[in-house]
Amino acid sequence: MKAVQVVGYHTKPQLVEVPDPAIEGPLDVIVRVGAAGVCRTDLHILEGQWAEITGVGLPYTIGHENAGWVHAVGDAVTNVAVGDKVILHPLLTCGLCRACRFGDDVHCANSQFPGVDTNGGYAEYLRTSARSVVKLDDSLEPSDVAALADAGLTAYHAAAKVARVTRPGDVCVVIGAGGLGHIGIQVLKAISGVTVVVVDRNPSAVELAVSVGADEGIVADGGHVQRVLDLTGGRGAEAVLDFVGEGGATREGIAMLGRAGNYFVVGYGENIDVPTIEIISKEINFIGNLVGSYNDLQELMVLAAQRKVVLHTTEYRLDEFQRALDDLDAGLVQGRAILIP
């Protein structure tokens, strides 16, 4: 089969021929990939940022946002059958460790991360586990939802946290209305009562944010912090959901946050620099967010089937992978880029 593999860091990946994956265990599921999301994490992988963390051997196939059709199953698989449309939770988890027993599979002690530390879905086929596949509603196609497998799941996980600690009428500032942000906005509107104020440097991204439900869109032009403070009567927002996490976003986000507020960090790339006296005097909280759980993905697929969360995508053929990566790196992708084998 064809697969896009990392052959070295700080160099371009290559489209190569590799053996098709095969069933190796009773809970294995082979998926014919229908779509694979192109994520900024893929750029970080190619830059070598994940090399020391994962210790993955090269070459290997990237792609951690995947959906498709079940092609083959192991003897013990009962939750899906050949031909089923599925989306894949991005982690392979054991089901036996303490975290998995609590339903907190994202912190599985024995997890693997296809596309990050083992072969992923920039390919025609992918091996996963029965624990990782979620059947899709008949109204959904793999290309509709593939990028929800990680970007959407991460956005849902964080937005659900916001919903649990806010009340109707509270203000949540969303920093970044790109691939993750435009999903998080829709989730917030679907499951919470917050007023969603979106801040982004790109005017077209702000327009997209408003079109998918944001109550207020603000272009980050230097006066945006004051505009948020003005909108909130000077008190600041009850929550900030930061999908950027670099380029000064955290400094500005903290300035928009009110007393007893919660700052949800999703994007990464810079350090949070805030005096500890400010943390205690304002009693503000900083909350990290990784990818969501299997149950989170099931809930997100309900919202997708209800058309309450709609993914905006730009499609590329598998052999156009480099153009997709370059467009993402250049900020030319609105919504999410996906590869179609």
C-alpha cells in the first residue's frame, strides 16, 4: 500500500510503498482509511519536537486523525464488523490499567499513539484496536469527521470542561478560530450557555467563527484586550479557551481573564509567565487539556450527527500531502486539511 512516512527530521516526508497491515491479535481492527486529518502536530513531528518524547524509530507513517471503513477484524472483535464506517480514537489503550478502569483512557499507562509513536493513517490502511473504533451514524462519511478524531476531540474535551465550570451568561474568550477553534466554538454553543467571544489575528478566521456561532468576533489588532474588557464591563472573562498558546497569546489571554477565572490551555509553544501573587490574589486557575477520552469521542459524534458540529475542511489527495503540509504551515488552510487516499 501507499503510505507517507517520516524518513528524517527537518526533511520532507516521502510517499512510499509498504506492506499492508495484518491482523496480529484478537482485538485488532484493520481500517481502510477514508480520510486523514493534517494537523499542526504533524509539522512539529517533522521538526523533531516529538522525537525525544516518543523515541519512535524511523521511518514510520504519520497521521493521527483517521476515519474510514472496517476492512478486517480479529476473532474477538464484536463491536464492529467489516464494512462499518468508523472514526478512530487517536490512542490505542490497554483497558486494564488504573486510568482505563476509571474511563480516563487518555492517560492509559500503556497507550500507543498511531501517527506519533507508531504507524498512523497517512496511508491506505491502518491497524487499530476494537477499543479505539467508534461507529459512525449513517448520515456521516469518513471525510466529514476524520479531523474530529484528534483536533475535534481535543476541542470537545476542553470545551466540556468550560461548560462544567461556567453558567449561562458567563463570557468565554476563545483565542484562535482555526482548525481547533472553529470546532470548539460550535461545541460551546451546543453544550453550554456561555457568551462566546472569539479573538484571532486573521479577519477571515473571525468571520468563520461568527458564521459557526460565535457571539462576538474580534480581530487581534492591538486593541483586542481592551475590547474584551469593555465587553465585560471591565471585569474580564470567566473563562479563556486558548487554542494558540504561542506568539504572546497567553500574555494577552491572561489580561482578558477575570477574577476567579479559568484559563484552559490547548495550544502550546510558549511559557506561561504570570506572577504567583496574581494567581492567588485573583484566584485564577490554569488547566491543561490533552486529547479527550473514547466517551468524549462518542459524544462528539452525536453532535456531528445532529449537525451541531460541522467540520470545515479542505481536501487533498494522498499524493498531495506535501502541499497540504505547506498550506497548513503557511496559514492558508481554513478549518482543517484532510488527505483522501
